[in-house]
Amino acid sequence: MNQYNDCYYCGGTVKETNSSREIWWKETLYILEKVPIGVCLQCGEKVLKPEVAKEIDLILKEKNKPHKIIEVPVYEYERAVA
């Protein structure tokens, strides 16, 4: 039995997988790894269960020591002049 309903957008089958999730919270970027996310096999739409979203909120609010810290280069997009 599938834990998810069919995709809201296209009606495709949604299967759970563990994936990384990037979240901006209070002007800081956080990356959570191994998050259980439902992904539509047809269109790729991603779905978070409400209990997973609540757990993510708790993780960010508790501000425990992160598993690891990475540096991310930031570039400003500049349109090429034709």
C-alpha cells in the first residue's frame, strides 16, 4: 500500500524516497539530508507529509549542533551582453 495519494498535479504515482531539502529560515540557508519526501514518478512534484514538516521546524528551532557545515560559493547572475 502506498503511503501517499496520487500526485495532485498530474495524477501520477507518488513514491517515498530520502532526499536533501534546502530551507531558507530567518535569512539563513539550511540543508537537511535524508528527509523522507514523496516524489511523483511522472512529473517529479515533491510532497512533504505534515509530520515531517513539523519535525523539520523543530530541528531548526532547537538549533542543535549540525551534522556538518559546508561552504557555498555565491555568484551574482549577470546577463551576457549580446
